[in-house]
Amino acid sequence: MKFGYYDAPQGYEEEGDEDELGLSLSLLSILPEPKQCSPIKPATNRKPTKEELWRAMKAEKDREAKVRQSETFSKQYRQKVAQRDRTRARVVGLEDVVQRSVRDLEAFRKTLPERTNEVRSVAEAVCREYRPSVVEAEAICVDGMRKVKERSDREVERQRDEIQALADGIESRKREKQRQEDQLRREEEARRSAARQAEEEALRKSAQESKEQAQAKAQAKAEATRKLQAAEERARLAKTAEAEKAALAAQNAQAANDAKEAEARGQAQKAAKASVPQSGSTSDSVEGPFAARLEKVNKIRSELKPLIKTGQNQALKQTVFQARMVFTRRLGQIVNSQAKIIEIAKEINEQLKNARSQSPEAYLLCQEKLAKLIIKQAEGEVAVKRDAAFPLALLCVMLYNAHTDFLDILLGCMFRKCPYVVKVSFSKKPGESEDDFRSRLGYKKVNGAWETLVQNGERMAGIIALYAAIVQTTLVPHSHAISEAWAWMARVLNGKPRRIASQLILVFLE
């Protein structure tokens, strides 16, 4: 029993072995070739690009298509093996019939002489018995032998025709089987050729698209660089003109400030001679350089912030957003370590330099964002833990020594959030509503209602603690130093007493 189907007769060649091997090789050839495994890459936090996601999805679809195609050809292979086995069984049956017919013919041929001798003996007996009819008997014998021979020849011819027909049928089936195999092979070659051409076409299109995208990106980058250079040139010219105007205005302002300072010194001397300070010795208006600082912050908020909110300048928006992420992350890492503070200051300084190289607007907006984040940390962390003010103050000093505009922006934002960095005596203006007055004093709403006096006092104390730490910092020389502490204390003591004044003075002295 071979392959569990039949016993091969003697002299019969097992042609199915070669056929089966050919079909197996044909099936293996269509299966997907094993791919070389690439080394496992270390995990990263990088987000995959759209092109990588598209390539991964395409590879997954191709793999699924090959698996489905492999299953289809496996099913076709099993069907063809079953059909081959049925054909082989029918061929074996026909060969058995032919062999039986050949054996019968050979047996007939072997018995033919015996029958001839028997006929001859009967004829001789008849001749001997009927001697007068010998000629007739011989004629009958000859005629009988002729008929027997003719009948035998006809039987042999019939058997030969049947054998030839069976052989022709077997040969035709073999030719049909060979034709089907050739047809399948040609179809498989055509399919592989089409798949190879499609893959080459897809690779060519992908390469062409990548090339076009690279060219488009290069053109866009060149155009952006050209626009940036033009904008930088315009900004430089505008900055030069503005610097000239500012220098002229600074000269005029310096003369006016000198006159105001002389007048202020005279008034301070008069106030010091008085035993009880007068209620009208200070006004509600912002005096000295704080007016210019507050005006500078308001200008940034009114003119530059709409560029981000309306999306008119996406590059500016992206720069400010990235800088804000760096500021938030690094401010949360401040500890009472000089080496750590220097490291954080260097990274923030690099971020501000990058913004300055892009545009003046980005530079001012980044400084304003940094000042707001520092004040927010003072309202929260410093208000709870006073010692946290000194590392934050040292960072501020390092930054405004490197960026002169940052001191004005920081103090302007401080005055906007906490007017007590200038003085503590405020009164309601004529026609000013209660909500406007509270907002001017630094109160904010929580869930639609104004915060309590205690909550407001804690926030203001955090900001005053940061301001006191800045003016008392001596590790790094700077312009806004201890003399500003004495000026603040004089303004508070010469002003009208308020409930919050004692709390702020205590925080300042601590």
C-alpha cells in the first residue's frame, strides 16, 4: 500500500511522486519568504510619523493578503492531490482489465493447438469411419479450422483494439494532466510577475512622492528662511529707529526723573520731620518707573497676545508654546541648590535667546510668559513655604542680568498682580465700582465669587516675599538691590495704615 491508496503493480512506475514533489515545490514558491528579523530597537518616547504609520498598516495588509493567498493555494493543492488519487485509482482499474484480457488471450492461444489436435483427431476418426466421405470431412475440418482461426483473429484484434483504446485514454489523461500543470505554472508565474511589477511601481511612486515632499519642504524652508531674514531685517531697522527714539526719550525722561526725584527727596524730608504722617501724603497713582513698566506689560498684552490667540502667526505661536513648556518644567524643578539653579537658568536663557533670534515679538511674549509663571509659583509655593522665595529670586536676578527687559516685565507683572510692591495705601477713585476697586487691589474671583481677605493676604504675601528676596539677593550683583527695600519700607510706613500692611511688613522683614 503506497500513500494509503493502492499497491503498485509490478513494472508500474510511480510518476505521482514527481508530480507530488512538483506541486509541493510550487506551493512552497508562493508562500511568503521569511524576512530577516531586525534587532529590537530600544523603546523611545518619539511619536511615530504619518509615513511610518502608513508603512506599518501597508505591511500588515500585505501580510494578511499573503496568508489568505497561501491558504487558498493550500486548499487547491489538497483538491488536486485528491483528484490525482482518483485518476490513479481509475487507471489502476483499467490496467487490471487489460491484464486480465491479455491473460485470457494468452490462455486461449495456449489451448488453440490442443483444440486443433482434437479437431484433427475427430476428423481422422471420421475419415477412418467414413472413408467414402474423407474429402468432405477434410473440407469440413479445413473449414472449421479456418473459422476457428478467423474467430481467434477477430478476438485477438478486438482485444488489441481495446488495449490500444485504454492506452490512448491513459496517454490522453497524462497529456491533460501535464497541460493543467503547465497552465497552473504559467498562471503562477504571471501572478508573481504582476505582483513584482506592482511592488516595483509602488516603490517607484513612494520614492517619487518622498522626493516631491522633500523638494516641497526644501522650498518651504527656503521661503520661510527668506521671509524670516526679511522680517529680521525689518525688525532690526525698526529696532534701530526705536532705539534712537528711546534714547532721545530716555534723555528727556532722565531729566524729568531727576527733577521728580529732587522733589520727592524734598517731600520725604518734610514728611520725616512730621511726627504723624498725613493721610494725603501718598496718592493712588503709580509713581516712578513702575508706570513705564506697567505700560510695557499692558502693551504686550494688548498688541502681541492677539497674534497668538487669532492664529495670525503660527510660527510665533509655536515658539511661545514650546518656550512655555520648558519654563513650566524647569520652574517646577527649582531647589535650594546653587548648581541646580545655574543649570535651570542656562536652559531658560537659551530658550529666551532662541526666541530673540526669531523675532522681537516672540522675545517679549516669552519674557511675559516666564514672568507670569514665576509670579504664579510665588502665589502658590512661596505663599506656603517662605524659604522657596530665595532660589526663585536668585533665578530671577540671573535672568534679568542677561536680559535687561525682563526686570521691567517682571516688576510690571508683579505690580499688576500685587499693587503692594509699590505701596499699601489705596483708596477708591470717584465713580469706581466695588468690583473694579477689588480687581485693582489684586483680588480674584473663585467660582464666581471674590476671594476672602485671608486668601488674598496669603497670595499677596507670597509675591511680596519673592520681591523682598530679589532685592535682598547678594550672591549676584544686580541693579534692583537693597536700596529698593528701604524705598519700599519708607513708602509703606509713610502711607495710610491698613490691615494688610502689618502682614506684608512682617513677611518682608522675615
